[in-house]
Amino acid sequence: MGVGIVGTGSYLPQTVLDNAELAARIDVDIDQIVEKTGIHERRIAAPADATSDLAAWAGKRALHSAGIAANDLDVVILATGTADQPSPATACYVQAKLCAAKAVAFDVMATCSGFIYGLTIARDMLIADRSRKYVLVVGAEAYSRFVDYTRKGASALLGDGAGAVVVGRTDSGGILASRLMTDGTLAYLGGILGGGSRNPASPSTLSSGLHHVSMNGRLIRDLVANLLPGLVTELTDQLAITLSDVDLIVPHQANGTMLKEWVQILDIDPAITHETVSKYGNTGAASIPVTLDDAVQRGRLSSGDRLLSISFGAGVAWGGVIVEWTQ
């Protein structure tokens, strides 16, 4: 008996912001965007849609995939760095939109690593209380509300979207290994600095751009390159396996160029890494479940396959899981 992923789903907004339009806004060459990010386009949520709307649509698709009703859910976990509002938890709105009346709902804020954190929490909650049967874990972001599309940097990287999984009991396999880590001394490397108790919303925070996403891309890239091998080794060591025993890698879709660097650092076959960053951009906490659902739809996972997912985000928060696929 195990605890694993029994359904997947995703939702990407219809509006596409391609490199031609973005390049005109920020006055850069299209080829330069592709060279630095590997991204060709990203999705933008409709003006009336918030993060909870994207999350609920992805959640409904995951429920359909799992073959269960919303009323079967015991827990709804939403991973996001772009909540509908500071309070209450955006997961409460997702629970209401899904009509998941019996479910406890709460947010996880570990930025881009939030989905991995949420997936681990879901596993542990099901192990701790056998009366619980199903947990919905959603990663969703509406980054377009927090990006300055007149400036270089985050505007080329970030996109909107949501991905979801249903976590439940399985006859075998499931989530076999997990590793979560945080280094708060590096929190200054990125985030959204305005709108909280440190820098409450004011004309000054607005004019200073503190409500937009900021990041030190170069330092983050170097940091991840140093942390990546250790994270993967810690995960594989838990199962006494090596990377050669992994069938598919679904990493956080941080940056297409970075993903190519990760392949080189880990010395793996690029064919076992699944990516969606080129067409959706970096969708933060949504990127792993969105990419996982894409891999499932494309038939890239079979029962018994080992799946590795890894993520790095602001905080600095990072982590990974190894899952034995059971669908």
C-alpha cells in the first residue's frame, strides 16, 4: 500500500503573449529572448480571472482524471506565490469553486517549489490519518498581475497557468522519496516586496515597483547549479538507486536555457526530461503539475516508471520527489 498521484489536470489561459509582442514592449531583439530563456511564448490570464479561477479549472480536470467527485476530497492544498489577496487563503476560494464541502483548505507559500512542498504535505497527511482518502494539490500562478511588461527580466520569463494532481492511496509504488530544504538567509534574491507588513501598499511602494516580481537571475542560476547535484543525490540515495534508474524527469520550468544546463550538470540523456517552458514560460508553482499533466497526456509515463521532479524557488526554497507511477 502506498500514497501516490491518481489523477492530473492543468489549465492554461487562452491569451498568448509571444516574443514578437513582448520584444516590441521592452525593446529587445526576439532572438535575444529565445537565446537567454528558451521561451517562445507565455499565457496571460483574462482580466476577470484570478489565481483561484485558474486553480479551480485545473482542479476539476484532475478530479475528472482521477474519477472522483469534489465531495470526495478531504484536503485542498494550493501552492502559489500570487494569491488572490493577502487574506484569506486562496485555497478557500478554490474549495468553494469546486464545491468540495468536506475538504480542509489551505495555502502553501514556497514560491516555485510550492507544489513539491504541497505534494509532500499531502502524502504525509494521508499517512498520518487513514480516514483521509484524497488530497487535491494545485499549483497556480497569475504572474501577469505582478510583472512590469515594460522592463526586461521577469517579463520574458513568467507566465500564468495552473496544474493539479489528486493524491490518494495506491496498491503499490506512489511517492517514494521526498526532500525539502530552505535557506532564509538568501531570501533577498527574489520575490514580491510590496503589499505585506514590511512594505504595506502605498503610493511609494507602487511608484517604486515593489509590487512587481524582482529577481537576481545570475546569482539564482549559479546557486541552483551548485545545489542541484546534492539534491538529486539525496533523493536517489533514499531509495538506493541512481539517476540511470529514473525513467522521466519533470523539473520546475524555470528557464529553457537553465534546463539545458541542468541536463549537462547531471550528465543525463535530454530525452528523459520533459519540458513545457518554451510554450508556457515559467509558471512558478504551477510549472511542475502543468508539465506533468502534459507528459501524461503525451503517454510518457507507464505504470512502474520512476518519475523525478525537482524545483528551486525564492526563499530560497528547494526540493524534490521521486514517484513510482501507478496509473
